[in-house]
Amino acid sequence: MAQRLENKVALITGAAMGMGRQHALHMAREGAAVVVSDVADDAGREVVEEIGQSGGRAIYCHLDVVDEAQWGQVIDAGRQAFGRIDILVNNAGVLLFKAIQDTETVEWERVLDINLKGVFLGCKLILPAMREAGGGAIINVSSIYGLVGAPGAAAYQASKGAVRLLTKSTAVDYAPFGIRVNSVHPGVIDTPMTREVLADEQMQQQILQGTLLGRPAQPEEVARAVVFLASDEASYMTGSELVVDGGYTTV
Ligand SMILES: NC(=O)c1ccc[n+]([C@@H]2O[C@H](COP(=O)([O-])OP(=O)(O)OC[C@H]3O[C@@H](n4cnc5c(N)ncnc54)[C@H](O)[C@@H]3O)[C@@H](O)[C@H]2O)c1
């Protein structure tokens, strides 16, 4: 059976654990060469090892998404290793459960820096390389919290809502160059980010209230959607928001 990302090169941020790790493993399985990037270097290198052991191709690069110079170095390293970059998954993110009056300015800045400025820098710096290559696909990871309101997550919601429209703005400007830009909106996913919340029964009940399917998702259930958006199967999709939320935003 043909692999869906044959001959493609993907750069994924926050790929050492959680959903990013699954994006990397799934993309490699579908034939992509993968640039695994993260700030958690040991865990990131393990992902590269795992891909190698299954016969895939990957390199690891340290990348703090708020650091513009590092973005440049990682894109160069990816192009040097694999020739070009066709796919960027802006996945790295941090969660903060705090209402606006409890949010310190430094906390606000950290969440907005990683979740929004990181996406801005990734798009800005990859676009010239994609234009040169004649096209590409960018997937920006937002959230259900980028679509609807929820209690006590002011900075997180502001960052994820902004990612949704930054995606559409970039899609408009770069469609003429064959670059598709879409956002993904996961619901409650079982990853290191949510482990603490999901371990608390009361919190779990609260957070799963409204999820029609009544359970958190496994990260691979989102990875399959991300692979789809990255592949030519999504050739007519740009500026769209793919919701993977077990029905959370339906009612
Ligand atoms: N887990 C959920 O329920 C859920 C729901 C909706 C959206 N999301 C979003 O999905 C994405 C992945 O979430 P996850 O649950 O896998 O999180 P996670 O915490 O399990 O993993 C996040 C990864 O990002 C890395 N990271 C953190 N700061 C970074 C930085 N400055 N530069 C580079 N890497 C950095 C971490 O080291 C980690 O490997 C995030 O953008 C998150 O906001 C998560």
C-alpha cells in the first residue's frame, strides 16, 4: 500500500512527548522524513531512535519555539539533512488553568509566547523555504479552547483563539504559492499535559462534561487527523479548522 507522506519532509515542534510524539511516529510510518524538535532533548532523541528502529528517517534538533535564531538553525538542519521541508506542525504548547484576575503578567507572557509567538515564528520562517520548494502544508495546533469559552483559562484561550485566526490569515496570503495552512482543534486528550487533571476524578468529570463520546482521546486519534491534513488527501483544504473533540463543541 502506498504511504501517504512518501518523499515528504516534516518538521514537528514539541515532538518529544504527548501528541507531538505521535505526530512524528505516524508521519514517519507514512513515509515522511521527520525533524523531531523539542526542548526536552533526551525524550526527543528517544523518538528519533524509535523511528529509526522501525525503518524510518528522522533527526533530532533542540528548538525552543520562542527563539527566532533557533528556528533558523533547525530549518537549515532539516534542509541539509533531507533537502527541503514540506510540512510544519506547530504543536508545542503549554497549558495554564487560571482566570484572568489570577493570571500574573509573566504567566500571560509565557503562555502567549510559547503558544502564539512560537506559531508566528514557525510560519514566518518556514514560508520562504516552502515558497522556494513550490508548496507545503502547515498545521497549527489550536484547541477546543480556541473555539468556545471555558472556565479559568484566560491566557490559554487567548493564545489558542489567536492561533485559529493567524492560521486563516496565513492561508489567505500563501494560497497563491501552493501552501495550505490549517488548524487542528483537539478536545480532551490523554497526554502529559492533562495527566494531572485527568487523574483527579472530580476534575475529570468536569472536563469531560460535554464530551459527547464521554472519554478523553488517545493522542494517536489526533495524529491521524494531522497526517490527513499534511497529506495530499487534504489537497483542497486550507484555512479550515479540523475539530477532533469527541463532540465537545457540538452542543
Ligand atoms: N492534551 C490536550 O488535551 C490538548 C487539547 C487541545 C490542544 N492541545 C494542544 O496540543 C499541543 C500538544 O499538547 P500535548 O497535550 O501533547 O502537550 P504535552 O505537554 O504532553 O507536550 C508538549 C510538548 O511541547 C514541548 N514544549 C513545551 N514548551 C516548549 C517550547 N517552548 N519549545 C518547544 N517545545 C516545547 C514539551 O517539552 C512537550 O514535549 C499543545 O499545543 C496543546 O496546547 C492539547
